[in-house]
Amino acid sequence: MIAQAEQKYGRTPGSVRLIGASKAQPTSAIRTLAALGVTAMGENYVQEAIKKQQDLADCDLEWHFIGHIQSNKTREIATHFAWVHSVDRTKIARRLAEQRPATAPLLNVCLEVNVDAQAGKSGASLAELDELARAVSELPRLKLRGLMAIPEPREEFAAQRRAFAKLRQARDRLNSLGLGLDTLSMGMSADAEAAIAEGATLIRLGTALFGPRPSDRPRPPT
Ligand SMILES: *Cc1c(COP(=O)(O)O)cnc(C)c1O
């Protein structure tokens, strides 16, 4: 599906990378995907992720933190992940920079943007983004790579594209200020094709890859 979409929308072959969104999935399912060639997993909950990382230490997976970041979890995130997609305030970025171990490679960071300005959702507003990006780009131990968004669910393909286009334009604008961002983390199971059409470089697939999350599956009748 990814290769087809790359071709259909004129994207460079291999420019879109798949991340398994593995929250609530058992280690056995992750192991199966790793054996099939999926190289990166995204997790939303720190304790669940660390447990899985220990169980899957032999799998050579790259771990991405894609969930909401509580400030009391930054040390574990800074220690146990290669990427963080969901930085939306300077305070969190400062903590990650202070807590990233000096021996580890730079922590790859995406800034989460609330592209649809949804009330009560995480993500920086488009208005706050310049200041946040400048601040994060100056922090040690972090490498600012790009932007991430979870737009409001929409049925219509063209409407999905419009939301992702806003993130792409925000990235282009930051790059015109010299930030050198190479990453757009956008697209989930229901809207990945629209995200690829608008320039996604990382897509985060859960149900399309693993099937329904165990907690979402209908229970067998008892
Ligand atoms: C769960 C999740 C996904 C994957 O969602 P699906 O609809 O199952 O593909 C992607 N990104 C984030 C941040 C998630 O929490």
C-alpha cells in the first residue's frame, strides 16, 4: 500500500517509513511484524513500552514515543526512546534535553501541532509553533526533525488532505526560516493515503497493521 501510494502521488520510492502503532498489542504480535520487516514501533504509554522493549530486546526495533507526554515521565522517555513525536511545549522539551543521557545519540523530536485547533487536544497551535520550534532547535541533546499531527477524523479524502496540507505548509514555513526539518509524522489507518499524498515521511499504523486492538475487539459471548 505504501509503495503504491508513493507512486500514485509522485513521492520518491522509499520516502515514507512505516511505524507500527503498537499500544495495547501483545509482544507476540510485535515480534511477528518485526520478523516481517517492520523496523520501528510507536508506543503511547511509558510503562507498557518499557516492558515490551525488555521482552523484545532481541528484535532490534527502533522505539518512538507517540503518546501524550506527562512531565513526570520525561526522564523515562529521554532514556528509552530514539524518537519522540509529541512534544508540544518548551517545558517538556527542556526536561527531555536535560535528561537525555550524554552517552545516547541525540533524541529525535517532532513537534505535535493541533492543526484543527480542537479544544482540549494536545499539540501546539499554529500560532505558537515558530517560537516553540526555535526554542527546541536550540536545546542540546535533541535533534528537531519535524512536525506531527493527529487531525480530526474525516471521511472525505479531500478534507483529510486539507488537514495534512496545513502541517506540510507549517513545515515548509519553518524551513524557510532555516530550521531544516525533514520529517512529517502524519497519517493513521483511516487517513494514511491522504497523508502520503501531502508529504508524510512517517506514517503511524495501528489497526491497519495489527488488526483491532485487543481492548477494542468484541468479546466472545459467554
Ligand atoms: C493509536 C495511534 C495511532 C494508530 O491508530 P490506528 O487508527 O489504529 O492506525 C497513530 N498515532 C497515534 C498517536 C496513536 O495514538
